[in-house]
Amino acid sequence: MKFNIVKGIDIKILDEELLKFPITEEQYPYIFMNENTARELVAKTIVEGCLHDITIKDKRTLTTYQGNKVFIDNTKAFGEVELR
């Protein structure tokens, strides 16, 4: 399932898709996004003071979001996210 969270970065869209995925696919997803999307997601989460469960490696690389493993895939456009 692919979708785009560009509108700035709309965390609500990502969170909604993460809630739906286990119901429709009967498994928790891996998240694929490009490096710039991941950086923007981290920045927005910190700036807005959202209480999201994120793990950052090396002070800049997003490795998990809401308990789901994040993979960097720079073939994706900024804001494009894929759940698998």
C-alpha cells in the first residue's frame, strides 16, 4: 500500500494508515520512505511535541516509528511512504 504524506508532512495521514494496516493486512507493517521524508518526520514530531514512539540512530537516522521498523528507500519521492 503506497500513499503520500506531502502537505508539509502530515503525520495524521501516516498515523491513520498505520492503524488501518494491521486490520486489513493482518500484520504490522514495515515503513519505507526516503531519507528526507524521515528527517522531516523526526523534525516535525519534535517541533510539534507529539508523543510519537520514535527511535533515532546516530542522532539523525529514524529507525522505528510507532513501533514499526523504518527502512530508508531513496527511490521514493519526498513524502511518499509505503507500508509492507
